[in-house]
Amino acid sequence: MEVNRKEEGAWSPYVAGGLSGLVIIVSVLSAGKFFGASTTFVRSAGMLGKYFGPERVEQLEYFIRYLPRFDWQFLFVVGIFLGSLLSALTSDSFKWQGVPDMWAERFGTNPALRGIVAFIGGIVAMFGARLAGGCPSGHGLSGIIQLAASGLIAMVFFFVGGIIMTRLVYHGGNR
Amino acid sequence: MNAEMIYGLITGMFFGFLLQKARVVRYDKQIAALRFQDMTIIKFMMSAIIVGMVGIHFFEMFGLVRLLYKPVVLSENIGGGILFGLGWGLLGYCPGTQGGALGEGRWDSLWGILGMIVGAGLYAETYPILVENVLGWENLGYLTLPQLIGVNRWLVIIVFVTGIVAMFRWFEKKGL
């Protein structure tokens, strides 16, 4: 299978990545904010939890540390959605798709199977990110940019875990 | 919405725009990197890192930025890191970028977003137990690579950037 073919209208990852580096510099200079994302999911969990069991949310120490409220990072994560939507719609690359191509080639086009695995993957990934103290944005981008040892260690093990899991999932190739 | 939140929204929109332009948010690209088939996401990420690294440390010398990084806690960084990776290999999206995947119509990311909210809630529930048993083990404090090696940070930056550029050249040679 040919994964590597150049997609129409795609920017070079070196150019787009380098420009993202400039966005990070401007963000730190202007707002004092490094990139990060996983704390937003803690705040979201707290917000949703307040509907189902407000007393429980108030009891939990972790939601006191990370209060269920909107902040810079929450809007940053929302902004990523909007920026991507804008880019996709204006370049004709928006595609409503519930089963990724590579997944479909191996496991078929059942969106329920893909959904269940994605959901479980999300639970495990976020639990791990909170335990690690960040995700590929907070530890990966922000940590390594600052030459933090924690960022580099976490990033290496993100890949170790990811490589192990994709080996298991795609054991024996695509077919 | 306060000023800080507006900054967050605008910064996120720029980042999301660039992520989509380079096609790095989708499952196929993320998993292809983990399967060593297509290194687009690594090229994107490392380009952002080397530009950011030079810029941030340059402005820091003049006191214009304040560094804000996390301490090394080996049990957390390694244990959590592997756990994140295992979940990432199943989901094929990252916490920050999966909103971008949804933005270009990849709606299976909704399941990932939902799972991540549940995962964060689960973490909050188990946090008291984790504090007792796992968190804080092998806490080595706030460490940077230059401190660890004991050299000037610009030497580390030069070596890092050179290494990454060499890796890029190797990717291109191998057609990754």
C-alpha cells in the first residue's frame, strides 16, 4: 500500500511545523503560554461531572487543583478545532469519515468497532497523559523546546507505548 | 471571555490551521509514523520544536520569557508515558490535535474525545490512591538537559538541531 504519496494541496510538514514553532514563540512572548492540551480534559470531566454528581466533583482533590472552568488552554483546544475546520473547508480537504482508511483496510468499515476501540484508546491515553504530567503538546512540544528532561523522557515513552500497540494492532501487516 | 481566553482561541486557530495544512492530525498519519511508514508527523513536530527551542532560549536570555516546565518524576514520566502510548496506538489521535481531526471531518475522533473525558474523570477518582502509591516516586526535580550534562545550553541546542536536521535528511533519503 502506498502511504507516502503526496497529497494535493498539503503544505510541507517542515514549513507548517516551523511556522507552528513561530506561533509558540509569539504565544509565550505575548501571553506567557506554552502549548498543552490534556488539562482541558480534566476541566471538561469536572464540568460534565457537575451535572451528574456536583457533590462528588467538589470532594475530589484533583478537581480542586484543576477547577472545572474555561481558561487559556481550553480555548486553545477549541481553537485547534476551528482552525482545522477553516483550513479544511477552504482547501476542499474536509471529509466526513468515521473509519480511517488504514483501519478499514485491516478491520473493515464497521464504525462501531472503530468507535469502541477509539473510546477505550482515549480512556487509556488520557489516564496515561495525566499520570505522565502531560501529552505530546505539553511534554513533547513545550517540554522539549525548554530542554526539560521530563519532556524528553515522556516523549520517548509515548513512542515506545505507541509502537508496541501498533505492532499488536497491525500484527502481520495490513491484510 | 477574558483576554487570556481570546489569546488561547486565536493561538489555537493558527495552530489548528497549520496542523490541517500539513495533514498531520489524521489517524492514518499518526499510525503510519508509529509503523515507520511515513514520518510526516515527526517532521512537523521536530520542525516546530527546533524553531521554538532557538526562539524561546534566545528571548529568555533577555528575560522576555519565563520558562515553565515540569519536574522529572521517573515513575510518572515513564509509567504514564507508556500508558499514553498504548492508548494513542489504539486511538490514533492526540489530546490536542484530535479536535483538528474533527475539524476536517474525521468524526471517529468524537469517540476519542469522549474517552479522554472519561479517562480524565477516572484519573481524578483514582488520584488519592495514586498519590499514596505511585506519584512522586523517583522525583528528581526540575532538570534540564544542559544541567544534566553540565554544559552551556546553546551547545545542547546546536547538537540537538544538528541531530534533527540529520534525521530529516535520512527520512528524505529513505522516502519516509
